[in-house]
Amino acid sequence: MLTRSLGTTGPRVSALGLGCMGMSALYGEADREEAVATIHAALEAGVTLLDTGDFYGMGHNEMLIGEALRSAPAARREQALVSVKFGALRDPAGAWSGYDGRPAAVHNFAAYSLQRLGVDHIDVYRIARVDPDVPIEETVGAIAELVEKGYVRHIGLSEAGAGTVRRAAATAPIADLQIEYSLISRGIEDEILPATRELGIGITAYGVLSRGLISGHFTQDRQLAANDFRAHSPRFQGENLQHNLNLVEALRKIAEQKGVSVAQIAIAWALSRGEDIVPLVGARTRERLTEALGALDVVLETADLTAIEDAVPAGAAAGDRYPSAQMAYLDSER
């Protein structure tokens, strides 16, 4: 399988990573047995990067990955690299209540994650969102202490702006920045991507199918559970949804001409953006995983890329990628 560098200071990983969040939270109910089988199938197919967060299902997702790793063949288990996000605070009802990037909290979060995952080290560790009340130098410095002690292998960032990335990189080696990037979420191209490339920092791109919106499988009449993030996401509401699904239909015509699925051409586009970009696919089932892996065989010629970007131009999506309160925070980071 194709391999890519997760930054000049990080490990080499598979061309696609597996984002495991949906197996535990934010997208309605998931099947635990199928989730474990999907992780096993991903490892068997050569996927090495497994992404999680300690707040996904309040620890459920880490325990799920730990179970999958323990029950996987030794050779597959050893090839797995686990990326963990920390710092997002939630209450017992699941509501969000900010971020905590204080050094003592960083060490505390790591201790719990190591236990839930059942591992002696975390491969890539990152704060889920920058804590506005704690200098990024202090948060990154705390992760660097964990690296020195052997509990963490590499330091990552998540949804950080270019200025924050530069400050973090001046503090300690940064392996990668995890951030949303897809055909309809291209905000990193102006300032963030040039900064990471200048600094030799890789990108792990989440949301490459925009939470299923540009997968080719989402329909206007789909009913979403109250605990499904998309039920509250601006891009999935009313006229925004119809506008965005029209973009998908334009993309579908190109996919059909190539003899591939909409999801595969959207993932292939993300893969085409550079060797320093590793798309995370959020497959919750083996069927969706198989479809996503098929993107590795899609060859996009210059004419194909032009057609794709004509069909879905940068900035064409209707609606923000998060509700207003979260967008206000993210905009402040930019």
C-alpha cells in the first residue's frame, strides 16, 4: 500500500487513516461488533493510523480501539499507530464545556487514555482544540515532557491556525496538524497549509466526506437521530442541504464517467492534494471501509481534477461546517 510521511518529524503512515469517532459518538447508534470488525479489516488492508479522542463517547472509543487491538493478530497490532485528541470537556449529559490545555491536565488526560487503550505509549497526542486560556507553548511543552518519558511518541495539533502552528513548532517538533479538509471545506489552503508545508508538518485531514454529506449516500429525506451531530449542523439544514446535495449530484456525474463512487472520487481528490496529506475516513462498517479503500486505485488526471473543481468550486458549500458558537471559536484561531 502507498505510504505517506506524517511530517518530517513523525512516523510513516498508510495513505488513508481510520477515524473511529463515529463508532462511539455523534452519528447515532453504532454496532460494537461491526466496529471492531471494521478496525480489524482496516489493519488487515494495511491501514496503520487509527484516530480517536478521549471524549468520544467519554472514553468508549478508546476502550473500543483497545479491544480491537488486543483481539487483532500480533503483526497487525504492532503496525497500528494510535492518534489521540484530548482536552475537550463534557458534562454527564454530553454537553460541551470548553477545553483544558493546562500541563497538569495534559498529563492527567494521558494517564487515563493509556489505561483505556491498554497501551504503554500513544503514537500521536494532540489537544482537540487550542485552550484560549493557556498558551500553546505550555500545552505543547507538557506533551513534550510525555515524549521524554516515553508515554508519547509524537506531538500533534488539531484545528490550530497558522500562527498557533508556528508557535507550537518553535516549542517542540510537531508531527502533524489534524484539521478538516475536503472538496467543500478548503479553508486551510490560504494560510494554514502553506505554513505547515514551510515547517515540514504533515496534515491529517478529517471530514473528507464532510460527515457523509458528499459521500453520495446522504439523501434529502434522511431522518437523523437527536444525538447525531448532523441534526444540528448548518450544512445539513433545509435549503443548505438541498444546495449541497446538488453539488454532490454534479460530482456524481464525474464519478460515473470514471466508473467509481462519489465517495471514492471525493477521497481521491483529497489524496491528490499532496503526499503530506493523509485523509481520515470515518467508516463505521466494513462495507464503507471497502468503498473508501477503493479510492486508492482511482487515478485522477489533470482533466479530471479540473472537472471536479468546476463541479464543486472552492467556497461552493452552503452553511458553516459547525454551529455558530463553535465557528466563532474556530474563526478566532484563524
